[in-house]
Amino acid sequence: MKLSIKHRLLILLLSFTIIVWGVISVNSYYDTRHHLEELFDAQLSQSAHVLLQLSSHELYEQLAYLSEIPEAEQTVEHSGLSPIPIQIHKYEQHIKYQIWINNYHLAVRTKDAPNTPLTILNDTFTDYKHNGQLWRVYAVSNNANNLQVQVAGDYSERDKLTSAIAIRLLMSLGLSLPLLAMLILVGVGKSFAPLEKIAHEMEKRKFDNLQAIDTEEIPTEARPMITALNHLFEKLEKAFNNITRFTADAAHELRTPLAALKVNAQVALREKNDELRGQALKKVISGVDHATNIVEQLLMLSRLDPDSNVIKNEKPDLSLIAEESIAELTPTALDKNIDISLHAMQQAYVNGKLGMLHILVRNLVENAIQYTPDNGTVEVSITQQNDNILLTVADSGPGIALEEREDVFKRFYRGASGENIPGTGLGLSIVSRIIEIHRASIHLGHSKYNGLQVDVLLTPATIKMAENTGDTLSATG
């Protein structure tokens, strides 16, 4: 089961919070324990010094008395010092102490202190184990070094305090985590509320509603995604509009030849004269050819539309493509007595798709022949221009007015010069699409024959090309 981003974020935030809080708690525990150790040690040291000051005066007489008695007769006695009061606070340290005279006479000790020295070191903290209990010991002597106080504190009392601190930390963590989880859940929910609102709106939208999503309330992090989605909506809207317009234009273009077919077919059925019936049937055949041409062009456009990505380069020879296209169209040029010629490099390899480039060249040459009047001229040339290959198709036709040169690439557009010339208005639209797919460029200008000149700039292939030999193919009607 895949979790939502909100749930993932909640789990991550809680996990990181627990980890960080755990690390802080452990660090705080050991840091607090260390400072408590220092505090208890300071208490031991303070107690030892206080006992030393209190004991010094009262034990002076005992020291003097012991100094007069031979060493063999000296005995350990308890002084009349009162014991330190019992604990009055639960965390107060219970002190055990010994007071030694001349390093070997135990003058005073607490009831639970042993008879043997707790330590042999002065002004140093050490550990001492007695009856299975671990004590912290500190000793201090007077300046004459004949009176020493040794104090000890039980580690269990220290552990009791540190355990209490640890329990309080865990309780704080346990109580605060649910509250923190609720706060994080509310915060994450409010942060994702705009996105959830958009999701609900998108779910309720109809398929044809491609309006842009308002990004005013969208969080900054999600704004690029919504902006990209709006761009996608914009492209889809253009695509839908193109499809709608394309369908409407196709229906309009097909309606006329189909209507003419029906009329001519009806005339052929009613006509009793064989000659007139034959003429009507010829018009039916001509109308079928025209409708077939429109359908073929439409199918060609539909096949070109999906190829919007980078195509697989086949490195075809543009000169050979032009030669084949002119050979195919030479009969049409001869019917109009048009002088058609090819001036091309011997080899002109370009980056592109062979089939598409063949359609491009054929459409350009066919348009030039179609719009050029009888006894006119059509010239095709392929040359190298800087680092590119230039295909030029020039004719002596009426040309295209400057204000119409952008519109002629639209589907089914027929300029003023093509009103009386048969065609579908799709030729240059197909050329424009092939140019776009190949990332080439096209320019419409005025030819030296006072007609139209079409310049197409293509990217050469990496194959080394031969020098321009000036070889030409010429056909004249």
C-alpha cells in the first residue's frame, strides 16, 4: 500500500522528532548525571572541610593526651562529637565519615562506617566498596597533617536522583509526543488543503474544461507543478481547437466535391444521351479523384502530427530525392510546357527522414508547377550555405502577396492566386509540419523569374559531401 505525501511527511516528522528528542534526552541525562556527580562531590568536599573545622578544636586535647602516652598504649576511642543529623530531604546525601588522628588512630566514625580507612589519599575522590555497596569517598587533612577527615556517600542515593530525572524526561516525552503528533497532523493538513481543494475541483471538472488553475493560494513548493499543469492544459486546449478546426475544415472541403459527385451521378442517371452521360461520368471520376486527394492529404497530416519529437535521422541524399521528385512530376510539367530544371550538388546528405523529405520536395515542386502558367519556368537548386544545406524552388508564377505568406501554411488556406487552380490547400501545411519536425527553416520570397521562391534550410549529415559538380537535370516541354 502506497502512502500519501501527507502521511509520509507526518511519519518522517514524527520519526525525526522522536530521534532528535531521544538524542537530546540521552545527552541531557548524561550531562545532568555528570553535573549531579560534581554537585554530590562538592557536597562531600564541603562536608569533609566542615567536619575538619569542627573536629580540630575538640580533638586538640585528645591529640595532646595521645602525644604523652607511649605508642604501644595508645587506643582508639570515640570522642564526644555528636553525629551529623539524619537526612531532611529525599535527595540529601547521607554522609558517612571517619576522623583519624596521626593517620592510625580512629577518633570518630559514624555507625555505618568501617573501622578501616576509607582511603589513603588526600584531596582526591575515590570509590570504596563496603558490604556490597559502592561509596564515593573524599579525605582532607589539616595543615599539620595529624588530623584527617574521611567522608563517604552512597552511590545508590545518586542513582535514585538520576533515575527520577530519567523518568521525568521519559514522561515528558511520552506526554508531549501525542500532542506534537496532533499539531503536526493539523499543520500538514492545513498545508495540503490547497492541493486537496484543487484535486476535488479537478475531479469535478468536465473533460472539455481546460481553464488554468489559479495559483494564488498554492504553496510555493507546489507552484511549479501547477504551472506545468496549466501549460499542459494550454497545449491540450490548442490541440482540441486544432482538431475541431481541422474536422470542420475537412468536412467543409469534402462537402463540395461530394455534392458535385452526387449532382453528376444524378445527371448521369437521368441523361439518355450517351455522350452527355459519359461527360457526367467523367466529372464523377474527376470528383472522386479530387476527394481522394483531399483524404490522402488529410491522412498524411494525421500521420505527421504525432511525430513531434526528435525523429530518427536516416541521412538521406537530398539531391537524389529532388531528382526522383522532378522525374515523377516531369510529365505534368511537359503538359504545361514548363521548363523545369535541377541544379544540385552531386551528394547532399542531410539529417532527416527519407519519406518526409520526399513529401516536402514533391509538394514544393508540385505547387510550383501547379501555379506556374503555361510556358513558364521552375528551377530547383541544392547548394551549401555556410554549415547548412539550402533547397530552393523558384518559379515564374504569380507568387504570394507579402500579407498572405504566413497564412498559406494554414490548413485548407487558398490564397488569392489559387482561386481558379485546383488543390486542397494542404500542401504547404504539410511542408510546414515536416519543417517543424526536422527543426529546419523555410522562407518565402520573390524569385528571379518574378514568381515565388521557397528557401528551405536543412542540417547536413556528418557524412562528407562531394563538391558541387554543377550536374543538372533539365526537362522542357
